[in-house]
Amino acid sequence: MHDKTPVMPDPAYREAVERKRAEDDEYLRTAKDSPLLPEARAAFAGLPYFPVDEGWRLAGLVLQPYEGEAPVHFGMAATKGEDRPAVRAGTFRFEARGAEHRLVAYRFLGDDEPEGSLFVPFMDATTGTDTYGVGRYLDAAAAGDGTWTLDFNLAYHPSCAYNPRYSCPITPAENRLTVRVEAGERLAGGHA
């Protein structure tokens, strides 16, 4: 179990998160493959985010072998009705807001995901009000010592939140947190 201990403010970390957010906004505004509709790009002023909360950067997590009733190989449902072949790679366990939590990490079969990266979609108590209804996504990063980091300040919405032509994985029920994760991307103006 990973216990979320108080962290000292780290200005360099906050600057890195803000820089990443600015890069993401620039990509959405200018990239040819941006999920924003062309007519929305001219007025795009940037994504809304929760304030950076260093307590939601969980480092030193151990990926535990998946143990559950659901099969390791399965089809993850997507927003246009198709299933994407996936593997439950393992489980992260951690403590946050006074309770124990777990999130399953996934790999998609046939994808060109970078080695040392896992897909961790999640829902929390902000889902459907402050954040998108099918959940938000995290990309878990492997450290050189065999541990992993889940940084909820980098949580992002799927492309289908901006454009209905995209089909995006729907967060499996096993990845629903009961707490409010007020970190990462949020919705503007109550669009759920």
C-alpha cells in the first residue's frame, strides 16, 4: 500500500505541470490532428484545470499482479460501441483522502504504446459534473527502480470530450474512485 504523505511545495514541479498544460493547449489550438473542431480553434483560450495539487502526484507505486474476478484479456468498451482488445496489466494500490483505493492499469493489444507506459482510466466523484462523463485518463510512468508514478495533475479528458467523431475507451467500473480528485483537467461551463 502506498501512503500519500504530505509533500513540501516544489516550484519546479508546479512549473513543469504548467508548462505541460501550456503545450497541450497549444497542440489543441494549432495541430492538424487536434480533436478540436476547426471552428472552435479560433476562440480556444485553453483548457480549464484544477489547481496543481502536489499531494495527487503518487510516486513509488508498485504494480501488483492483477487479481480479480474479471479476465486478464478482455474488450474495453468504447464510446461508439466497439470493444478494444486490452489486458489488465496489474493493480496500483494507494491511500488518498483517508481511504484505501485501487486502480487497474491496462495495455491495449496491437497499440504502439511506449514501453514503460500504462493506461489508467478512472472515474471519481467529479465525473459527470466537473469532469467528463466517461472518465479521465492517466498515463502511468515507470521509474528506473521498477516503481511507477500516477500524477493526477496530468489527468486528461479523452478526445471524444471535444469531438464526437472520436471513439474513446470508457472507464471500466473497476476503476471508479469514491473521492473527489480535484487535480488535472476539468470541464468548462458544466459540460458533462
